[in-house]
Amino acid sequence: EMQLVESGGGLVQRGGSLRLSCAASGFTFSTYAMSWVRQAPGMGLEWVSAIFGGGTTTFYADSVKGRFTISRDNSKNTLYLQMNSLRAEDTAVYYCAKDPAGGATPFWGQGTLVTVSS
Amino acid sequence: DIQMTQSPSTLSASVGDRVTITCRASQSIGSWLAWYQQKPGKAPKLLIYKASNLESGVPSRFSGSESGTGFTLTISSLQPDDFATYFCQQYNSFPRTFGQGTKVEI
């Protein structure tokens, strides 16, 4: 059974840093692109970043470019999101997702809440 | 970036109604579109992928269709469990983009 389990969320001060992790199981992690998607309280969905299976090709939303870094460790079946210079507007539930690149069927984790206090 | 325009933003309906939600892409995305259902406090749940493919385990009252850059999610007979918010997402290119969401309420 496919599973994505996010961790690392929490309360952080404005300007601080946080690293999210996403543990994958039930599929061949290294062959799939992965994404982070976030949802601010009461708002819609915003795609944040993606990384291809090999780990060398990455994409970012303009709103996080230069502050967030996506990475993966295929030996550990784990996806990461390093978030620096956090702002109040980064407050959201962050979802890890198997990206539908290449026709893959999307799959999402349950999310982890990040709260940036001012 | 590809803009996804979803309508309506809110939809009032009754059990048994046929419900239609639409998304229009600002440029061609082929059939690279997914539909999700989200309930409060929960992660989005995949309903439809590649515009018209029903995800395993999703009731057959849900269906997706496309016409050019327009995409439609149809619920043939609304059930009590279907009251939720629905989102479309294009995955033709990066950045991935979502529609604004449609809240289906009683």
C-alpha cells in the first residue's frame, strides 16, 4: 500500500528555518517525481516545489524561490523541504505528493502544519 | 504560468442533483488534468486523473470530460458524502497550478 508520511512541521518565528521530511513507502520512490503543495488556512492549494527522480532537476514557485530547497534521499525513500527565511505567509499545511509527471497517478500524504509567528 | 479558472466558486445543491464543475486552462494542457475532493481538515483525495480516468475506489457517479482547454467534473447524483470542496490541477507543465476550488454545499 502506498504511503506518504510528512513530519517536521511546527511553530517557528518569522525569519527562522524548518526542514520538512516525507517518508515514502509502497512504491519505487526513486523512479517518481515528487512535489510539495501547501494550503494556507481557509485558502486554496498552492504548488510549492518539485524534484525529479534522480534528484538533480528541481522546480520552485516564485513565492519560495531562493528561500526553500527541495531534495531527496532515494536510499532512504525520503523527500525533504528546507525552508529558510520563513514569513507569516508561509503558514500552511504542507503536503508531500507523488507528482503526476510522466503520466504517474498522483498520490498525496496527510500533511504537516507549519505556523510562522510574527 | 498556466492559469486554471474554476467555476462556480460555490454551488448549492440537493441530494440526487446532477452537479457540474468546470475548469478552463489559459493554454493547451492536453489531457493533463486531475480533479480532487477535499473535506475540512483532510488531505485532497484524487477523483479523476488524465481528465477522464476514474481513480480506483472512486464511485462511478463521478466522471470527467474535456473539450479543448475546458474540463468538466460531473457528479451524476449527488450523495450526502459528496458535500465538499473540489479542485482541479493541471500537470502539463511546471509550475503546477490549481483552480480556486468549488465548495459544494447543501
